[in-house]
Amino acid sequence: MLDALFTQSPVGLHILDTELRLVRSNTATRSLHEVAVEGLPGRHVTDTFTGLESSNELTEMIRSVLETGMPVREWLARSRPDDEQGRERTLSISVFRLMDGQGTVLGVAVAAVDVTEAQDARARLRVLEAVHERVGRTLNIITTCEELAEVLVPAFADVAVVEVVEAVVRGEEPPTGQLAQDVPLRRAAFQSLSSLQQGQAHPVGDVRSLHTPTPYSRTLTDLRPRIVALDEDTPWLRSDPNRAAAIRAAGSHSMLVAPLALRGQVLGLVSLYRTGRSPSFGEDDLNLTREVCAHTSLCVDNARRFTREHTLAATVQRHLLPRHPVGQSTVETAHLHIPGEGGGGGWFDVIALSGARTALVVGNVSGRGIHTATTMGQLRTVIHALAALDLEPDELLARLDDTAGFLAAERAAEPGGHLEPQQPLSASCLYAVYDPFEHTWTFACAGQATPPVIVGPDGIVETADLSVGPALGGGEGWPFAVTRVELAEGSTLALYTPGFLAAGRTGGADASEVLGPVLARPGRSVQDLCDDALYALPNTGRDGDGVLLLVRTHAFPARSAATWLLADDLTEAAVARAHTRRTLQGWDVDEDTAAGTELIVSELVTNALRYGTLPLRLRLIKDRTLTCEVRDASTTSPHLRHARTVDEGGRGLFIVSQLAQQWGIRYTAAGKTVWTEQTLAP
């Protein structure tokens, strides 16, 4: 048995005396030592195991076993060769004390096994597990490449360079098959053992095409990873002087180049280098790199698709938002839109209403992506249509909630994606109407827990106390409340979505505490105040869209409006025409428009005298358009008719609709107002 153990066993066996000198070793020890085994007997154990990184620890461990008798099993030790590029080895060492039958300590037996391949296999497995765990945690292409480089260095390589096709970074479709020579690549990540990150051929972020022919271009041509030995005489280095200089500066002797490709489409390139005493890349490393690049390619492609969807969503949202919102001349507005990550559903609007009034809207659709952006556009379109009907803010939100419920039902009926479940539709909206003649704001709120911040002309900051209704699309059916606030001329009002303050991570501060000091600055235009509000927010990440709409109110000029109370007499139509003629002459309105306005006034006043209820009021307003309003206390709604040839009446509203650019009916608690608008000549 002893003969077989010392001549045939694959385990290196060393017999040491009590002075830790080698007494005998078996034939398997020949592969464990850098020196000839014939000269080892009688030498100390540290002379036997040369090149160990922890030779002192090995000596102490053997002495402990010799003294205590407690064996040590499978203690791992790294062995470095003397030459620069020799392969490091890992030895598994077990130590047992030897005694005779009387208990006398004779020495120790040291069994050593070369487990380098097994340890390297475990190390490669750990690298692969780290790649699966840490690479692709975000849907950002550059971050994904940086994560890959950080995992590979120093666990697998000494230097890692990750380059991505520039079109892929923008979210565009990657090229299929062989990569053309002129296709640029962006250096997305660089990682090196050197903490100074020096010796790069090109800086991170640099965009350029690959030189050819080189192993890099060949890899992107046949999509096959390859191991390349590097030395001073490598011919292809002359075609890429910058990379050659970086390789020589780092002392690289082995390179592994692998493509990032998916379904035959080229996404990028991974270049790995080993320097100094690190072993050259081998076939096992090549197989690991294939798996690593396969996982990374999938992550990069997912990030590319997300980037593309985000770009589309942001483009759709940008086109659905108002470019240059215009209200009436009695309000001065400025807006700020902070896009969130992944595209959001925040929106705002300024809508000119009849009677020189202005409607202001801020809202947000939960979620992100192109579906959220299109839903936002649908709700904004519905608001415009409902606002044209002169509905009260609470009634408008009720109708908007019906539309949101319909859209939510459609969304719920759609099958969810396999990557992300279908999210239920939820939206918030704050709708406000400003009347410059009464100096009042009328608010209605749906799911918007952000009360407006008001700064009076005296600089006093306050927050409007609104009644908040349920979010749109929830199907709860609760009514919406109306809040009326009277503000002095020159007041500044801030309407915003919840994501605006959350976008800056204000630490839970009240909106008046954040916006109040900014809006209270005297002598600043609303556009300047909008910029100041942005600068006041910390520059941190944003989870959703942030929308801010600033409004400064002005009273309507008294010289541009005229009002008359009319008696209950059919002859008042002539009186109203006379009032209109004199007023329009004072306003320098052209004759054609004035003639049409007289006819409109005559028809509306006649209808009000015949079918309406006193009191009766006529008002003319000259703003961006010429507005004519006739109000009475009746709620009876007039209807446009197409009179027959033999009919003596019924043509009044038809004539009005032909002369006016638009007309409508506005109901109030005191009755109704029939109004028309005409375009003024330049």
C-alpha cells in the first residue's frame, strides 16, 4: 500500500519531521514544485513549497498541527511562478500529525493537490453569476456597459473596454450582419486596475470608426470572439497607433475581443486585456466571454428598446403639449415642463374663453411611455372640446371623468405585455377659470393634491384651500366641488403637478415654502420667475413629469368694454344698435366688422326681448377679438334653425352664426349669456 501511495497516488504526499524538514515525498510532488524533487529531502518545508504567497502562514499552520494534533484539511494557498507570465497555481493542502504506537510525535504528513483548474472554474462561475446579478439593472445603455466593465475588472481581466454602436445609444435599430467600416462606435466604458484610468487609446464618450484590418474589425465582421497574443512585433498594431500605444503602456500581453450581438445584429464590442503576471486568456475564458456577452447584449438591446420608446414618447408628448399657449390679454403666463425618466403624462394648457375669461389647466397621467403620452393628448383634446361649451369647472371635470373612465375600460380590456403588466389608468387635473371683470378664480380639482400658491401684489404668500375630488378614471362617481377665490389685480398664481416639487426632492417641504420666496421677488416677469423656480429646485433625479404654470392677472381695461341695461321693449333693439355703432366708432373698428356687429346685436337683443326674462344686459368687449354678449335671466336655450322659404322668422341665429367667427351660450346661476366673437382687422 505504501509503495502504491508513494508511486501512483495523484495526491502529492510530504512527510516532515518535527523540525519541519522533508523526510520523504511521493512521485506526485514533481508537478507541485518548481525545483527538482531529488534535492528536497532534508530541506525545510518553506524551501519545498517555493513561490507561495503565504509561506509563513503555512509554517505556522503546520507547527500548530504538530503541537495540537488537530488536522487541517483543504487549506488553499496561491503559488506564484518566478517568470513574469507564468500561470499562478492554487494548492489545496491538508496536514495531519504522525505518532507511533506509544504516542510519540514523529512529524506531520502534508498532502497537496493542484486545484487550479477547479478554482479557476469556480472563479469563472462567480464572474458569470456577478454579470447576471449586476449587469442590466437599469434600462440605460451606458450604465449597463459600465456595470459590465466593473464586474470584469479585476475578477476576469486587468483592463476592459466596452464600445457600442452610436446608433444603438440613440435607440435606433442596430445594423444587421457585417458592420460597415464607416459605422461609428462610442466608447461607453473603460475599467482598469490602474486607479488613475490612464493609458486609454480614446477617452470615454469618444465616437469614431474602427481601423481595419484589426482583430476588432474582424470580430465585428464574423461575430466570433478571438484571443490575440500581443507583443512588439504584432503587425496589425501599426494600423491603429493609438491603441498600440495604450496596449504597450499597460503592458498587455493577451487580448480577448468579443462582439455584442443579438439575432445577427451588431450592438458593440468588448475588448479585454491581461497585463503583467496575469496568465494569458485560454479556451475556457473564451467560452465564459461568450456567455457574458450574450447576457450583456440582451441587456443592451432592452435598454435600446426602452430608449427608443422613451424618445418616441417624449416626441409625442412634446408635440401634444401647447407650443405657444395664448389666453386673453388679462393674464400673463409662463410655463415650465420638466420631463421625467421614461416619458411621462404631465401637461398644461391655457385656453381663451368667451367674455375675456381664461381657463388654465395642469394635469398628469400616471405611468410613462407612449401610451401615457397619447392618453394625455386625448384628455387634453377633450378638455378643449368641453371648454368650448362654457361648462362650469366642476361639470367639465365630471364629463372629463366619464371620458377617462371610458379610456380606462379600453385599457383594461387590452392584453398586458409579457414584460410589464398593464397599468390601470389614473389621472389628475386642476381646472381653473379667471374672470377679469369680477377678479375671481374658479377652481375644480380631480386627484390633484397640490393647492395653488398665490402671491399678492403686496408680496404676501398664501395657499389656496381647494376641495380635492377623486382621480380621473377611477370610476368612483363622486361629484367635484368648486372653489372660488377673489384675487387682487397683479397677483401671481402658481399651478403645478405633484411631480414638480417631487422632481427636486424638496424633502417634503410645503409648496409655499419652496415657491413663495421665488414668486415674491418684485419686478420680475413671469418667465423670469419660472426660470428662478427651476433654479431653486435641487438638481436631482426625477421620477415623473414636473409641470409649473405661472399666471399673473390684470384687470380688463375699462375703455375696452361697454355695458348697457336694456328695458323690456322691442324698440330696445334699435337703442342697442345705436349704442353699438357709437362704441365701435370710438374703438376704430372697421366698417364691415361694425356693420356685422350691429346686425348680431339686433338679432340677439330681439331674441332676448321675445323669449328671455329681465334683467337684460348688452356688453361689448374689445380684446384680441370683438365679443358681443347678451344676458338675460332665462335658462331657455335658443337653437339654430334652418327656416323654410315661407317662414317669417327663425333665421336670427343662422345669421349670427354666419357673421360671427364663433358663438355659444354660457349658463350661470342668474340665467344665461349668448355670446359671439368676431375677428378684428389688423
